[in-house]
Amino acid sequence: MITKVNKSIIIFCIFAFGFLLSNLVRSITATLTPVLTYEFDLTAGNLGLLAGGYFIGFSIMQVPIGLLLDKFGPKKVVGYFLIIALVGTISFALAKSFSGLLVSRIFIGIGVSACMMGPLTGYRVWFAEKYQQRANSWMLMVANIGFVSSTLPVQILLPYIGWRWIFILIATLILISIILIFLFTPNWEQTENSTIDAEKKGLAQIWKNKFFISLVPLAFINYGGIQAIQTLWAGPWMLNITGYSPFQSATGLFWINVTMLASYFLWGYILPKLSDYGISSIKLIKFGLPISYFVFFLIIFLGTKAGALLFAIYIMTSIVISLTQPAIALNFSQSLAGKSLTSYNVFIHSGTFFMQWGIGLFIDLFNSKGFDILSSYRISFSIFLILCILSYIFFIYLNKNND
């Protein structure tokens, strides 16, 4: 376990930088919606598929990443996979068609697929248990720095260098991240022999666990959907429903993500204190999530009057769902840390893909059936909300005796 504060901070900052970049490329499509839609003639379904392409690549790699992390550690896995992200980012910058953009997004998703779970696997071994929830929350705070970077800064740069050169700039930053990881992060020390049979048994142990099962629908629908709204659909809603200009929409996304950044910082600070008072993660999830459902209902109900402020409140009140990740890791032994986290991540990020794409498909479907754009968005968002509530009821039922 790492005890020196300065060394811990350096390790955290290096991995956080890579994670920041992964979230920048993940959410940048929301800001680039107008220019990409114009240049490539995208429908809402195309836009959802393009944004979700990242999550296709991300989710298909989670189980393999878990096996690799437990065996080789964050340094090698995150570092080498970021090379794939580097290639995908350059490819996106050079793409001439929708299919080229989509394939590049998939490769970017594959390349950054270890940027969160890699560090969390390391923290499970390197950091004291009481600080793991704080490290998780502050990594999510860093994610929101990435989200913030994808909004106004991108919108401001866009007229000067264009979206293609923005991706070249991001590729340069990814290269710097790779160099820092290989130079300054710890090597991985295996404490036990890893065999294929042991790995399979470990996965079976995780996927059959009652607590893990209780969180699967919540991860796929609720957690995935929150990310779909934050990294994509909040932008088009503000453009098409609230009536924002592209710059106003980017500004709205900026403040949504600044709000989340501050929320995660404070959340990470107070979580160990709440734990000292005996307030468990499960209790916080049980009582916190319904608040977010009410706020999302208000967005649907208010329609054209629902802008950036309500979306910021919705994302902020959804923060309790982030507790599910450290709860999963702490539910299993250290030897299963990587596999448990990445197994759970499969559902979060595949859910984000299907929620992003599905919301877009439903918007197109109802619009083609004669509904106006407001009604199409409202119906699509309502379907998502109902699914969230059902996943929450399933979680409550399986954890009715747990606090």
C-alpha cells in the first residue's frame, strides 16, 4: 500500500489526466452536434449511434480489461491501450464519412476502456480502504473536467481551427499522457499465480453474486442513461426544445459539467465522514435516486422551459449512483478488484450506448409518425424515466434487508 502522500498525488494526477482526456473525447459530440450534423447530414439516430460508438468499443473490452488489469496492472494496460486511442483520435480527425467517424469512435472507446477501471484497480491495492470512495469521487470530478473541456473551450476553438484540428490537439495530449504513465506510475506486483481456471471461477463468482445482480439493471439503464443525457442528449434538447443557439447550448453544457465537477469534489470530501457516521452507500442510493427521477420528470413536464439549470440539477441529484462502483469493488476481494469493476462497467457503458442510440431512435420514430419535435423528445425521455424507476425497484427488492 502506498503511504507517501506526494507519491500518491503524482500517481493520482497522472491517471486522472488520462481519464480527463477519455471523457473529453467521450462527450465532445454533444458540442459538435451542429457542425457534424451539417457536414455529414446526420439524423437523431445517426447522432446517437455516433456518440454511442465510443461505448461499443468501451463496453466490449471491459471483461478482457479486468483480466488484464489483475494480471499486468494499470501501468501496462492503460498505457498500451491509450496507443489505440491515439490512433482512433487521429483517424477521427481524418474521417471523410459517417462510417469513418463511427469506426474511429469505436477504436477510441477501446483505447480508453481502462482509463477509469485501471486506476481504480490500482487504488484498491495502493490506497487505504476509507479513501477509496474519495478517490472514486475525485476521479469522477476529473471526468467532469473532461466534460467541461468539451463544451465552451471546444466551441471557442471551433471557428479558429475547426473540429478536425481539435482532434489532432487531443491526440497530442493523449501521447503526453502515455509517456507520463510509462515513466512515473508503479509497476504491478502479483501476489498470487493467475490461471485461466482461476480467472473463470472469479468471473463466475462475480456474475452470480446477489449484490452484483441487483445493480445490473441500475447500471445498464439508470447509470448508462445519466451518462447518455449528460454527454449527448442535454445538448440537442437545449438546441431543439429550449431554443438555445449552439453557443448557448455549449455554455449550458459547460455549467452543467462545472456543477458536476464541484459536486464530485464535495462528494469525495464528505463520503469518508458519512461512512464514519454509519451511513452506507446502499442507504444513500436508496434515498437519493428518487430525487433525480422527480427532477427528470420536471424536465419532461416543463418542455421548452427546461434548460441548462434543470439538467444541472438532474445530473447533480444523480451523483449517488456513482457509489455503486466502489461498493462493487469493496464487495469482493482485492484479487477480484479489476474483474469486478470492469464486469460492472460492461453494463454501465453498454447501457450508455443503448440509451444514447435508443433515445435518438425513439425521437426519430415518433417524429416520423407525425408527432412534433417536443412531443417526440418528451415521449422518448418518458420511456427512459419509466425504465429507470423499474431498475430502481429491482435494486430495492434485492437489497431490502441491506443498509
